[in-house]
Amino acid sequence: TCMVLAIAGNLLAFLYFRRKVKISLPLYLYAIISAIDFGDALLSTPVIDSLLHSRSPRIFDQTAICVPWALVYSYFRRMSMIMVMAVGLTRAIVTYSPFRNIRTSAVLFTIIGYAGLVLIIDVVYFSAGWLKTKYRPNESFCEIYPTSISAKVAVYSVLLQVEFIVPCLIVVVSSIVCTVSLVGPWRTVSKREKGRRRATITIALFSCVFLICNLPVFLLQLNYLLAQFTSISTVDDFKNHVFLGWYAHLLSHFFLSLLNTALNPC
């Protein structure tokens, strides 16, 4: 159900926002998010197929499917998070400093630059043979994994965890700024100010849904990050726990992500 809602909802949302992208920066960002979420929802179909067949690999048994799927899915997940961060951060800046002019071109070029950098890093690591993909039954999808333990792989791992953790933290701060701005008395005297307040409410709700759905991802990745530098980690307990070992990644990195994708167009 979530998959169908996500595909249909994000397709309609993209078509709607595409016609209005020239109006404001948030609509540009919403159009991009809708496109990414639409792709995310389509990528969920082989995972659901695997789950419906007792977690057998199905089409993931083919390397020609497993490798590109894992790369694209991981890329879309990270880009989705950075886009939500961009929406929340730009709204927080406008809320805190209403007269600041945020150039749409500057934001879009920054996002394109980040997207290109992430893509280049992934291509370099896979081309060099430092990373590979394989189907994992406990997750019902193909996942990226290191071919050996080295400093280069550790750097990639840390960067990957930061890409999940930092957007969540920035969205939290942005949500607080937006919420505080809404707590004050309603002093709207013009349609423009009313529009800004409605936009802030919409983005605040959008950010809250994102945070709720991505809290498990944040905690899981933070746990992995701590495991690399300190002894304050429960990674070993997590791996040995039957329920967590079979469902934690599936819930945090797939089901809740798909739920977030389905709820976004609402």
C-alpha cells in the first residue's frame, strides 16, 4: 500500500510542482524531492517481491541487478535527506531573517555540486574494488559492503554515516527555529505574511514527519559511528540480537523510509 501511494502521490506531486517551480525556491526543492521519492518508491518493488517470497533473492540474484540497485538506492536515500535538509534550512534562514535574499541558483548549484561529489566518490570506490554489493537475507535487498578493512574504507564509512546524521541534526535545529517563530502571536497584516506563515507550518510538519521516520536511521548510524572511535557502542549486541539482526535495518532503512516517501505528498 505504501509503495502504491508513494509512486502515485509523488508522481502527481512532481507534475504539480514542476508547473510552479518558477514561483519560489521551496517549490523547486519540493519538485526535486518528489522526483527522488518517486524513484525511491519504484526501487522498493524488488524488495517487496523478495519479502513476499520468504526473503529469497529473486531478481537480486543477478549481479547486473544487485550492483546498480544498491548504488542507486543508497544514492537516492542520501540525496533525499540532503534535500529535506535544504528545505528546512532555507526556511529557517528566511524565518530568522525575513529580509535575507536566498538565491535559488546558489542553492541549486550547491545541491548539484554535492550530488556530483557523492556520485564521484561512489564511482571511484567501486571502480577501485574497495566496495562491492551483495544480497543480504536479513534486509531483503542488496547492500554495499567493503571488500577489506582499510583506512580508505573507514573514511568512506564515516562519510556515509555523516551523510545520514548531519541532515537529521540540521533538520532538528531548523524545525525548532520554525516552531519558535510560530509560537508568537499572530500579527499578520498582509496576504504575503499569511502565505509565509502557512509555508512555515507546512515545512515544519514536513520536517517532523521526516524526523519521526528517520530517527531509527539516525540512532543506528550514530551507533556505527561511535563504534569506530569509542567503546560506547552496542553494535555487537545489535548483531547478536535475533529481532534486531533481522528487522532493524529493514525497518529503519526500508519500511520507515518508504512510509516517509508515501507521506511526503500529503
